[in-house]
Amino acid sequence: MSKVIACYKWVADETDIKVNADSTLDISKAKGKISDYDRNAIEAAVQAAGALGGTAVALTFGTPKAKQSLKDALSRGPAEACYINAEEAARADGAVTAKALAAAVKKIENVSLVVCGEGASDTYARQTAPRIGAVLDWPVITSVSSVRFDGNALIAVRRLEDCMQTVKSELPAVIAVLPEMNSAPIPGLKAVLSAGKKPVTEFKAGDLGVDFAPKTTVSALKAYAMNRKSVIFSEGEIADKVKELTAALRKEGVL
Amino acid sequence: MAGIYVYSDKKDLAAELVGFAKGCGKRAIVLTFDERAAKDLSNSGADKVCLLKGDSELVENYGKSIAHLLAEQGAELFVVGATVSGRDIAARVAGYLDCAMVSEASSITYTDGKLVTERMMYGGSVQQSEVLEGLCVVTVRAGKFEAISGAAEVTTLEISADTRTTLVERKDIVKEGADLSVAERIVCVGMALDKREDLQIAHDLAAVLGAEVGCTRGVAEEKHWLPVEQYIGMSGAVVKPKLYLSMGVSGQIQHVFGIRDSQIIVAVNTDPKAPIFKAADYGIVGDMYQVIPLLTKTLKGA
Ligand SMILES: Cc1cc2nc3c(=O)[nH]c(=O)nc-3n(C[C@H](O)[C@H](O)[C@H](O)COP(=O)(O)OP(=O)(O)OC[C@H]3O[C@@H](n4cnc5c(N)ncnc54)[C@H](O)[C@@H]3O)c2cc1C
Ligand SMILES: Nc1ncnc2c1ncn2[C@@H]1O[C@H](COP(=O)(O)O)[C@@H](O)[C@H]1O
């Protein structure tokens, strides 16, 4: 049976990131989550596996902390999971990530389709899917809004700025899906309970034969400074607040 | 030819990127698949315009060949317009070259011969600086650099395509709404809207303000109450109006990313702790169903 891979990333929840007084950041205490759009990618992979008569496999490349994501990912429908457990993931750039994921795809064998999210909620780089395709030298289709299959062919609708393109490709292939693809249901209790019993394969960095040296060096990370007036009318009658607001906007000359 | 290679499927953006390359004091070589664009770009101040010709109508299919071309020519940098298809090609090229890539850089400079880039992370709350060495790939949105002018030689180059993916059909998206990226005033509706008909309160306010109506992602993608082109944010439209006024928008960072260049930001929200108030110049804590109609009435009366 062929396998359909869902690539998902365990990311820090951006709403938990603390900004220190000197505009440096504290990301260490942020809770983890499956990157938002990757929930749609997992659902798309589960549906594609159904259509192709194959099995869906959730695949993630993360630090030891990402272990806690496996149950969550599996509760969303994949039959098994594959986890590249490597400290190197903390410093990985697009080049390293794509090579690690592509190496795992080769190890898993008999893969007909790799599904990525359109962009991860931390990087939103939108580069991993095409890069995996390049490493494997497989066809890639990005910005996918819907797919169907016809034998060994994949027919996808892509959303571009000014048009919708329907393209056809042969399997195996890599796709990056938009969140409009499906509505990624919240897993039910039964799915959550059975997730713990599903098989997980773990790879260590050394198992993959990949060069984990990143091509980019991060030299600084700082909070984006929001410099707004933040004059908030919160007390009193609505009519007064509206009057104050209109007066302020008139003064600003934006009416 | 060594230098900065430029590509965008939008020719104005390609011209801006030539402006960037020349501003760095480097040679600029433009790649294009479009004959008309090649002609127009022959006056972009580039050193050379390469009109690429091959067997596929899908530009993405040339990723591998472009990677070979860049390596062979000793390119220093491949700078690509950040559109759907530009991002795709850029990442394929980076993948085939196994080189560094920075997506949607907000700034690119050469410092001591090394390329230094800045970009947003975590939906726009964090700015990351990176240093890149060797041939690398960077994508850039429109409007970051100024186009210049000057004659360039145009040459034609045969290039091979990966034909495993073929185009079946292409349907233009009929834009139902206004182009928010150039709107002077925007009224933005959030998920607090109870039902589709209630959009009327936004349209009424927009009418007195002479504004366009935009929304957050959920209003377009989940509710389908406004066309997808009308949602604002990191994955939607990036806007820079004189006045942006939101109703029932919480102000999550991914949305705020799209409004940060607005001159004045106004928010109406029932929750005094809503993050939108930190991103706003003026705000009213209150129910939009009361505030907005009253605001419309007040402005009408004035
Ligand atoms: C990778 C990624 C990309 C994203 N890109 C985008 C993007 O481009 N654009 C975008 O918009 N979102 C984007 N999002 C989603 C974003 O994170 C938020 O979920 C979204 O912006 C929230 O929309 P909202 O403010 O309309 O809804 P909510 O967050 O549900 O907020 C509704 C607000 O209305 C207030 N409210 C309720 N009732 C009333 C009332 N009667 N009067 C006044 N106020 C009221 C509430 O207090 C609340 O603050 C993205 C998310 C991810 C992960
Ligand atoms: N570390 C990772 N593990 C698994 N999948 C990943 C990882 N990083 C990125 N991806 C996949 O690639 C997509 C795009 O990521 P990015 O290119 O970083 O925006 C994500 O939505 C995931 O599907």
C-alpha cells in the first residue's frame, strides 16, 4: 500500500512569546502547537490516502520537545507517525529542514504523495514543499486549493493572485496546501484515545545521512516595535465616546 | 555573467528588483519568460534581459534549469518577486542549489561583502536578521525598492522544462471587491459579526467615509461573507490606507501585520484587553452594533 506523508511542524505558539523591556524576546516559555495550517495538511493527507487506497503517515522534524506532538498529530487521522528527533532542528533553516524531511520520505519508502502546509506559523517561509520536491527531484504543486486523483495522476487546483490554475502531475509528488483546502476538524475523544496506540517510528539525526549545517546564520532576533498612540475611549456613554473619536479623527485629518 | 539575477512574473516588481541590484553596485540580469515584459524591461536599467524560451507554459517547471543557469553563470544572488509563482520557483531553485533562502525579506543589504537580510517571524511579531554567504535566494514583495531606467540588451535563451506537471486549465479570478492595497480608507469587519446581513453596518459606515470594506481571514475563508481578496493580513492583502477602522477584530498578529503601514488605525471592540487596542491609535471599547451605526450617523450629520 502506498503512503501519503503529512509534514507538520511543532512550533512555539506566537501568542505566548514574551517581549522583554529591551525588546529582546523570551520564546522559551511559549507552549507548543501543531502549526495552524499543518492541521489542514494532515487532514488533506488523510483524505488523499483514502482516495488513493493508501495509508497516511504524519512526519515531523523537531527537537526532543516535539515528541509531545505525536499524539495530537495521530488523533487527527494518520495511521502512523514518523519523528525525526534531533537537537539540530532548533537551528535548522529551510535547506536543512527539506533535506531531513526528504531523507525520511526515502526511508519510509513507497511514498506516493507528500503534503505540506502552505507556510509554517513561525517562519511562514513557504519554501519547504518546493525544496523537498527539489531534493527528491519530484514534481511540486504549491498553493493548492483542492485535489483529486485519476489513477496515477494528481489533478490540483492552485490559487494564484489573479487566476485559478488546474494542473496535472504524476505521482509521486509534493504538494503545499492552502487552509481553504478543508476544515480540519477538531479530533473527537475516541480519536484522541486511539492515537496513543498507533505506531511511531523515530529517526535520529545520524540515521538520515544528511548535512545538518544550516546555510543561513541568524544574527539577531527582536520584537517588532508597535508605535501607536493607543488612545482608547473606554469610559462613559457611547455617544460621548463616538464624539471624542470623531473629534480626534478630524484633528488627524483622516476623515 | 556574474551579478544579481532577478525574476518576477510581475514586470513592475522585476523592475524594482533591478533598481535594488543596481543600487548595490552589482550587475543586474533579468530573467523573464514573457516577450512583452522583456521589451518593457529593456529600459529597466538592467545590464541584460534574458528572454527564456522552453516547452512549458508553467514557469515553475523551469526551476531546475534556472538553478543550473545560475550556478554556471556564477550568479551572486537570485532575487525574486514574492508572488505565488515567484516564491515557488525561488524555493525550487534554492532546493536544487542546496543554498540559503530568505522568504519575503523586508530589507536586504550588503555589509562587508556579506548579504544581511531582515524578515518577519511568528506572524509579524518578531524581526529576524540573517547573514548569508555564497549564492543565495531571496524573495521580496512589491514596493520595497525603486525602479530605475536605462537601456539593456535583450538576449534569447533556450531552456529546458520539467514537463511532468502540465497546465490543464486557467481561469481568471473575477475580482468582486476593490483593490485594498491602494484604498485610502478601509472599514474592516471581524468575526464578531453575527450574520451576513449585518455587513450592512460596515457598508453604511464605508459609504460616509468613502472607504472600502475589508475583513479578517475567517470572515472570508470560513464564513465566505466577503471574497477572499478582501481579507487583510499576512496571508491576505497588505494595506496602507490613511484610515483603517476595524469592528469586532481581535487584532491577532497575523492580521495586524497587514495593517501596520496604515497612517491611523482605529478599533472598536467590546474587550478592553483585545490586542488590537495596542496596535491602534484610537479605540472605542464597546459593542460595534451600537457604536458603528452611531458613528455613521454622527459623520453623516457633520
Ligand atoms: C499562519 C497564519 C496566517 C494567518 N493570516 C491571517 C491573515 O492574513 N489575516 C487575518 O485576518 N487572519 C490571519 N490569521 C488568523 C489570525 O490569527 C486570527 O485568527 C484572525 O485574524 C482573527 O480574526 P478576528 O479578529 O476577526 O476574530 P476573533 O479573533 O474571533 O476576534 C473577534 C473579536 O471581536 C470582539 N467582539 C465580539 N463581539 C463584539 C461586538 N459586539 N462588538 C465589538 N467587538 C466584539 C471580541 O472581543 C474579539 O476580540 C492567520 C493565522 C495563521 C496561523
Ligand atoms: N520541522 C518540520 N517538520 C515537518 N514539517 C515541516 C517542518 N518545517 C516545515 N514543515 C512543513 O513545511 C511547511 C512550510 O513550512 P515553511 O516553508 O517553513 O513555511 C509547513 O507547513 C510544514 O508542512
